[in-house]
Amino acid sequence: MCWVTILIVAGLCGGSLGQYNEEEDLAWLQYYMRQSRVASYNYMPYYEEESPPYVYSYPAAPDTEPEPGPEPQQAPSWQCPQECDCPPNFSSAMYCDTRNLRYLPFVPSRMKYVYFQNNLITAIQEGAFDNATELEWLALHNNQISSDKMGRRVFGKLKNLERLYMNNNNLTKLPSPLPRSLRELHLSYNQISKVPPNALEGLENLTALYLSHNFIFEMGASLKGLKSLILADLSYNHLRKVPDGLPMSLEQLYLEYNYINAIPDDYFQVSPRLLYVRMSHNSLTNQGLSSNTFNSSSILELDLSYNRLQKIPRVNTNLENLYLQGNQINEFSISSFCSVVDVMNYSRLQVLRLDGNEIKRNAVPPDAPLCLRRATVIEI
């Protein structure tokens, strides 16, 4: 009878532990998504009415410089570094953010989510994460990390890493090699000037790439092999031409605040899922565009504001939002929206911005209401 009781209790404990691990990962994921409001485009759902399942209060950062970090071989795998916090309710998460750290503490092997953001870290030593091969989320943003002080294969053993945050650092080139498991790569607000053709090679799981606010002047065909890429943010750079070969999976392309003056014919046709294109604050002219450049049936929002356009480019009838303010447009050409104007043929355009151009209000053709019958906002 005693053995029967022990077996029953052991079975219940085992089932409870398995359930705890699944709930732990789900609760942590929900907690982090609410707490980490990154500065770049936020496309993640966020529900204000929900309360985080766990709120952790951090002690104030010390005024004095911290002692040197422990050597990895001296720290047991179960131990939490004294510089960090490892909440018991989230045993796979380690918080080391906002503590004036100048080094990377030891990362225990059980960790999946590690946060070093908002510190003074300047280097990542070789082998820094070799013990924590199960890492899935790694936050290193808002530090002072430079490319010449990173180990050559510092991320080489992180076969499960899905999200890497290194925005707001001093990087001059992309980290390489990167884990093939990556789904999000955040490198905005650095000093990167060039993306070599093979820099993103093999990242077939990557869905979001953030490279805005750098000094990139050339992308080449580095995006072409990213078969799962949905969002590419290359805004606020020094690009003079669009990247070669967009992925078929792409849905959002952001190229505003560059120096692009031309777009090849049928450039967007290779991405049949493309929905949002932002190219404001460039140097686009009508001479640099063909008649079919923007005639893509998938695009719903097109931002060409603050360029050097003198005419309204032809767009597809499926387009819903078109922003052309701040150009040099001097005529309202209805053929840009409708090749044929009748009861059955009309544009789905809802918002049209033409303010800040040279068009006069009385220049709108009489058949415009028939072509743009769905428009709710037209600003001239």
C-alpha cells in the first residue's frame, strides 16, 4: 500500500510540473510583450485592459562601478547572477536591464529569455552564450556595443534564438554569423554603412528586419533569400537605389528618408503579398518611374509624399490610401486612378493627399467623383 501511494503522488507531481513549464512560457511571453515597448514600429497587439501576470520591481542601480562579473566556469548552471534577477515564477527568464552594467554576467543554461538592455555594455566576449544554448529572446539594445569588440561566433551556438535586439548600439556592421532560427532582427539606430550580399544568408525563418536609422548606402540583393520576410524597415538611411530582388513573402516595405530617385519597372510585381509601401522623403521624379511601377494589385497604402514628382503616378484601382503631399504636382490626372471611367470601373481609393503641391482646387476634372466614388478624404 505504501508503494502504491508513492507512485500516485509521484505521477501527480510529474503532471503538475509539465503543466507549470507550459504556463510559465506562455505567461512570460505575454508579460514581455506588454512590458517591452520598443521605439521602432510596433505591430504587435497590445491590450491595455489586461494586467500583467507578474510585475517585478527592480532595485535602484548603484552609483559605483560594479565589480567584475563572475567567470562562466565558476558559476553553477542553476545559479542566478548576483547582478540580475531571476523571478521564481519565470525560472527561464533573467533580468539584468538598467543596472549600469559594463559587462555580460554569466547566463545559466536553463535561460530562454535574457535582458541586458539599458546598460553600459561595450563588448560581448567570445563564448558569452555558449552555456545558454536554449536562448530564444536576447535583448542587448540601448548599450554601447561595437562590432570590433564582439566575438566572431558569439551567437554561433544559439540554435533556438528567435529574437535578437541590438538596436541603439555602436555597431558598424551586421553581426555574423547569425542563427538560422531568427525570426526578428532589430539593428536600428546603429552605425552600419553596408549590408554585404551574404550577411543575411540562410535566415529563411526571418519575418521582421529592422535596419532604420543607420548609414546604409547599399543593400544589393541581400533581401532576396529571406523567404519568410514580412516586414523590412530600411528607413532613415543613405540608400540611393532600392534593394535588388524583394522576397515574395514581403508585406511591408519602409524606405522613407533615403536618397532614392528611381524605381525599376515592375519592381513590386515580384512581391504579390505587398500591402504597405512607404517612400516619403526621397528624391523620386516621374522620369525615374515607369507607367507600371506602382500598378500592383496587392498594395493598399502607398506613401510618396515629399519627393520631386510633377505628375500623379499611375496606381492600381485596388489602392486605398495614397499620400502625395509635398511634391511638385501641378495637374489632377484622373487617368492615374481610372483608365476607364464608368459605372463598373472605379478606384477603391479612400484617402488622397495632394496638399502642398501646385494643383489648384478648380483643376479637379468633372468625372473625378465618379472615378473616386469611395474616397472619404481628398486634400488639395
